[in-house]
Amino acid sequence: MTNKFYKRLFLLPGLLLLIAIIIFPLLFTIRVSMANWNVSQSGLDWAGGANWARMFHDGPFWSSLLRLFYFSFVTTTLQYVLGFAAALFAWKGIASRRFFRVLWLIPLMTTPSVMAIVWRSIFREDIGAANGLLTKIGVDPIAWSTSIFPATVTITVAEVWQWTPFMFLILLAGLLSLPKEQFLSAEIDGASTWRTFWSITFPLMAPISIGAIIIRLIEASKIFDSIFNLTSAGPGSATETPAYYLYTRGLREFQISYGATMGLMYLILAILTLTILGQIFARLSKPRGI
Amino acid sequence: MKKIFKFLFIFLWSAFVLAPISWALVTSFKPPAAVNNGATFIPWLQFKPTLDGWKDITGVSGYANLFPPLFNSAIVTFFATLISLTFGCMAAYGLSRFSYGWKHYKNPDIIFFFISQRIMPPAVLAVPFFILLKSLNLLDTKQGLVLVLTSGLMPIVVWLLVDFFNQLPKEIDEMAMLEGCNPFEAFVRTILPLSKPGLTVAGMFSVIFGWNDLFFALVLTFTNVQTLPVAVVALNGTVTPFWTLSASAIFSILPLIGLAFVVERFLSKGGFAGAVR
Amino acid sequence: MNLNLRDVSVEGDGEVILSNISYDFEPGKIYILIGRTTSGKTSLMRTISGLIEPTDGEIYLGDVRLDEVPIWKRGIAMVYQQFINYPHRTVLGNVEFPLLRAGVSKADAKAQALAMLEKVGLTEFKDRKPSQLSGGQQQRVAIARALVRNTQVILLDEPLMNLDYKLREQLREEFRVLFKGTRDSVTIYATTEPTEALFLGDELLVMHEGRIIQHGKPNEVFEYPSTIDVAQIVNDPPMSIVDGEIKDGSVSIGKSLNFALPSHIKSQSAGKYKFGIRASEVILGGTGSNSEQGEVSLSEVSGSETLLYVKLNIGEVVLQLEGIHDYHIGQKVTISLDPKRVFLFNMDGSLCAAPGN
């Protein structure tokens, strides 16, 4: 029927364009992960599962994955909590003025790689703003780039600064579209602010929250720009994430095949994690009772 | 108590948001002494502001000129967003109104396929994209970069707009069809005019992610099509002094900050209501 | 042109939505589809308009096989129970739109749209957006949009459903004028309200579980409902049904209630039956053997009437009382049945005898 034609007309151009762009890189990555290829070589050889075997014994890769759990989950949680708080304040009351809303959105608009450079200048141990301020209030300067914990903190700060506004924007938009009736009745019942939040606002915001969290987790797990420009994965490999590790192996040391192998592994793990998370979220957000 | 906490949060959060930007702004006007001899914060009081940093990046001193990269970024972002928005909103509309299926893959799986394009770290895709663009003779061209960026931006557009279209009553487009529009005309004549908020949000995210992309631009372009982030990172890689670097940072984030005003305006008018669900 | 449905069936997700609907709709008449909320009224309309594809059967408009024509070329107008208009167009723009799509020139479209707006009384609002109108006005815009094209088929899916009681009565009056003016088209009007059906309909089609279970002149169907289902659907509040028996020339319902056979069921043979009584024909009070005492289980005011649900030994019976009365739950009341006004159904639910008019 003609309906079928239109049905396809909507989806297929976009889907096919996407597939056309992505199909070669994906197939190539799969193939190259089973080779031992470097750029100077003209053809692809066959190395079977050698790269895969190597990966399973590659300690740094797995520890970078573990580190990623910190970077993605901790930063996303912080962003969600702070973003929700900011959204609540900007929803009603004093901070709902234009000035605050615009101000709190600004970090989202800035370029992460560029801001990482700014953060690096702030966390410079000798002439940076952070230590400058600390000395002014009588605290000893901190070795931001040479000890593990402070280096992790700098990345966390940069990520929270950059992406909390993402949560803020999505959650604020969600709050503004909530039905007003339920809040009115809660007000009439004399429910406390805190109870209103937990029993009405939070559950209503669950679907939006889940979408925002999933997208943030996907993006946060690729964390690269800030590490590249801020700590270069240092000190040592203390802030090295998979994205950075496979960049080093694949593009800096030209172990392209091995980089591809790790990339695929990462893809598989990410899809698995997201599927499981999606299931958990779906179960959690199911309306209780009824 | 509650009030104190509230004001404290608002104050501290605003200060935190402003901190790095104001630091970069102040630093961009510093003379060498104000940078190299420890942190200084207040212009005129602690140092005499100079324009040297800004001269360095605007081609005045001959050190670097960020205007061509600005132009490149604008062109590439514009076209990548345009393409993503056009095809993305059609796909999203289709996914919201029709049910597709191929074997046991249904609409949610197709939506996940779109989103999953954002999972792969760019470092993995850089090499195959490099080879792809090279064979298409698109390396170091705007077209090539637009193509690659589109694959990352369209998923965002689809993700946002499927939910948006789901919220528009389907009776409106049914009505249009009953009154003589074929499904495509119904989409263009009734759904699109009603979707300005959704399209704005999706377009905005697309612009943000496109403008801010570093990796693909870094690997897939060299001298012809240097984008702003690449240019700034390149400055960072050389012995560029902090004041110049700070000026370049402010220079490259300034254009999009204007977007924050646009977004806020939509938010206040309720234009966003339902744009993200 | 006649709209002819032949064995139309719709299935979805393994469920039967419409089953073997065959009917010939003639132009110039108003057909009322009456049925409960999920009886398939909306599905039938959506199938005729093309929004649902039938799994089986054929639909003809004159000689044209309608179910093979795409929606946008069918030329069918439809009014939804939600007030659906184009939010981004003005009232005038809304009414012009179908005309412009049909190729009417700009000037003509405007003139015809304005004339239509005049008819529905919205001339002064022509430059407003639909969202700036009240619910009733929004629905008038939707109706104006549907009527302005003069289509062969007009479908109205519970158009008054979401309006308040007063507005409903007012629009119902206007509808009679508006639709009678469109003599050359088939008008199908879905509703759950028997009053609307009796007031507007030339023909009444009773739908239940995806089938047309009875059709005919509204009065006939109302007086002679072929089954209990029909009787329940065409009476609001639904007809009360109680079990009873015909024995030795009299009717006994439950243990205590009995009366002599009234004339319209005299010829029925002895045995067990189901008896139906309209809420408006149950009598409050009485002392005879045709009366029984019970307890009020629910009392509600609807418009200018009071509905009383009374629990008796023989089952629950609904009474419709004129005016607004105050009864409390548990209050003892006596009701009696008017033997001349009982409907008689056999145990399968088919009509055996009706009191007639």
C-alpha cells in the first residue's frame, strides 16, 4: 500500500545515511582487529584472535576500564544531583530569574577541550589560580598534577563543571512541563517541601532522569578531551581511561589493530552495561501500586 | 536553615560556574609578569591589562589568526546540524508514528541503534574514517568533516525528537491526512510548524556537540579546514603563553555562549515544555 | 452515493476488533452508532476513513473500492471526541485548510469558510487561535472544518463527549439543523448516549464487541431491543434485569414479588425468564404484591434527575426520578414494578416480549 512507501520515506533516508557513514568504519574495525596492521603496510594480514588474546591479558586496559567506572558513574551521579538541585532552585523562587538560568547554562555551551586547557592553567602548581587562592587563605599548595588523588579531582571538577548544565537543562525543562494540579493538591494537603519532592516531583521526573542519565553515561564513558588536555592521563596512568588508552596504543603507537580490538571490546561492554541499566531503570521507574 | 542552604548553593554554584571563565578572561589581559610570578586575580590593582594576548590570536601580531578556524567551525557545524536535523526529524517522526520491524527488531531497537552510534570512542573510528575519507578524496575538506559529524549528531536529534513527536497528538496529522495531505505533506504542514521547540532543542544540542568536537576534526583535517577547538589545542601544544591561550579560549567559547540566551528564552516561554520527554 | 461495507473485519494483536460488519449507508440520513466505550465504534469509523486497514472485507463508496484509496484521497470528513484543530492556524485558517487542499481557489475558500463559520456562530472569533476558545467553540471549529468540504461521508466520533451537560444539549439542537442541511452525504455519528441517538438519528446501529447486533429506526430499537445487551446499551441508565419465572398464569420474581401476566406476555409459555425494567418506569412506593422493600446502595444526581440504585432480594434495580432528591445509603425504600412495562427475555438474553409503545 501507499502507506508503506511513506512509512519508509520517513525512516530510511536517515537510517541509510547513518548506516552508509558507519558501515565501513565498523566492518573495517572488526576486520582490522583480526590483523596485525600498521599504516605503512598496504594489505591486511590475518592474525586471527591474537589481538583478542593479548587484550585479555592486558592489565592496563582492564584497570583503565575499572577507572572508567569511577569517572563515568561518579561524575554522572554528581552531575545529576547538582543539576537536579540547580534545576529545582531555578524552577521557582529567586534563582528562577533569567540571570541565573542563563549563567548556569553557560558551561554546556563551552568547548570541553578548550575548557580543559583553562582548567590546566587553573591547576598549574606554580602559577595557577587554585594554589594561588589556597596560599592566600593559608593552605599549603596541592600537587595537582603529580599525585593521584588531586589529579583525579581536577578531572572530576572539570567534568562536573562542563556537564552539570546538561542535566540542569533537561531536568529544568522537565520540571517546567510538569502538570500543576498534583502540586496544588499537595500544597492543600500541607505536605512539606521535602515530602512533596520525594512523593511527587521525583517520581514524575523519573522518565526524563533516566533518559538524561543514560545519555550522560554514554558520553561520560568516552571521556577524552579533558584528560587529553588536562592531565594527559597522568600522573603515570592514574587518570587513564579506555578512550585514552586505546588512543595511545592505536594512534600514538600505531598499533591500530590492537586499538580496534579494544574499541570493539569496549563497544560490547558498553552495550551490555546499557542494556542491563536500561532494564534496571525500567523496573525502578514502574509506577508502584495500582 | 533551609533558606541559608538555598542561598549558599545558589551563590557557590554561580561562583563555581563563573570561576574558570573569569579566570581565562582575566588572564587573557595579563602581561607576562602577572602570569609568571604567581597567580594574580584583579586587573588594574595587581597588574596593568594589555591586549597582547588578543593581538596574538586575531592575526594582529602575526602569531596566529583564529578567524579562519572560526569560519570553518561555523560552516561545518551549520551543515552537519542542517543534515542531521533534516534526516533526523524525519526518522524520529517515522519512529514515533509508524511501527517498523525487521525480524524481531522493533522501533525501540532502531532507536537504540541510532543512540548506539555515540557509544564508540572516536579514537577507534578515527582510523577507518581516515581511510574512508581518503578513498573518497574528502580528507581535510569541510564536506568530509560534515559527513563524519553527521553520524554523531543525528542520533542526538533522533533521541530528542522521537519523544517530542510522541507528545504531539497523532490526531492532528491524521486530520491533515483526512483533509487531503499525504503523510509527508501532513508532516511538513502540521507537525513541523508545531515542532519549533523540539527542533530548537535538537538543533541546539547538535550545534553544541558539533562545534565542540575535537577528535574527528583533529584527525581528519589538517591545514585547510582547521576548526576552532583544533586551532586552540594546537596553540596549547606549542609554547604559546598563557595570556594568548586564555584569549583563544574565550574567543572560541564566545560564539556559543550567545546560545545560552536563546535557550533560556525558549525555556521561559514554555517552549521547552514537552521538548524533552 | 451509498457507503457500502461488506464483511469488514479488523484484527489486531490477535484480538478481534471488528467482526464481519456489513451495512449499506444511504446518503441524506444520519446513522447513529451506539455502543459502549470499547464496542468498536471508533474502530469502525477509523476503518471507513482509512486510518485502520481492514484485515478482511471491502468498503465501497458508490462504485469505488474505498479501502484501496489512500486516506488523503478518500474525501471523508471526521470529527474527533477530543477537540482536534490545527493549533498553529487561526480559526478561519483551520476551516479554509481542507478547502484549499481540495483545490478551491483562495477567494472561494475564504468565502465558503466564512459562511460556514457564520453557521456555527464563530464569525467574531475567526482570527483567534483555537487554543483561545472554549471547548465548545473548539469543537464547533472542528465541525465547521468537517462540514465545509461537503464530503460524501461525514464521521463524528462522540463529538459531544468532552463537553459539559448544558453545552451538549445546546449543540445537539444545532446539530440537527447543521446535518439535515447536508442532505447528500452519509452522516455517521457515534455516541454512548441514547438521548442523542433518539434525537438525531434516522437509523440506529447498536454495536457490541465489534459487531452490529441490531439496527433499525431509533424508536423501534428502543422499544424492541432484540437482546439484553441492546436493551442495556440503548437505555441510560441501563435497564435493570432480574431473574423470574412464568408459572400458573402469573409472574413471580424472587420469593415474594409476583403479579398476574400482563397482556403483552400473556401468550408466553411457562418457564424461567429474565425480566427487564427501564429505570424511568420503576415506581417508587406501593404496597401490592408487585412491590418489594430494599436498601438504597447508591444515589446520584445527574442533570435534573436523581438515580437511585436499590438493593432488593431479587437483585439490584435502578430508578430514575425526576427532580433532585436526597437519599442516603442504606435507607429503606419500597419500589414496585409496573407489569405492563416489563420486558421479557429468555435465558439466552433474546427478546420474547416487549411492552411496546
